[in-house]
Amino acid sequence: MKFNKAKFKELREKRGLTLDEIAKKCKVSKQTVQKWEKHPTLQPLPKKILMLYKILNCKAGELADYGTWTAP
């Protein structure tokens, strides 16, 4: 499962949270949060993803990017 960068940014902005606010709550730098949104391969560690679910008050799987996976 990949981290859905676009959905993360959308939810962050919808909740009115800045990169700095997310960074402080996740105990990382602002630059790290920027990379979560923009870097093509970098994504948060699972522990940080769980924190983001709580911070953004979203449902499990909402930050997941399932891509083009299909059932066998």
C-alpha cells in the first residue's frame, strides 16, 4: 500500500492545517511534511501515518493509494 500524497494534501488543507502544524504534531520537520506531499517515492513511516489519521480525523484507508491493484 502506498501513501496517497494528493489525498493527504487535500485533507490537510480542508482541515485548515499548515505544514508547520502537521510537522509539530508528528514531531518531524516542515521539510519532511513537504516531502510527504511532493516527493515521488518518499512516504511517512507507518507510525507517522497512524498519527496523520488521528490528526486529520479521517477513516482507516483514506490516506491509502491502492493504485491499479485487482483481485486475483
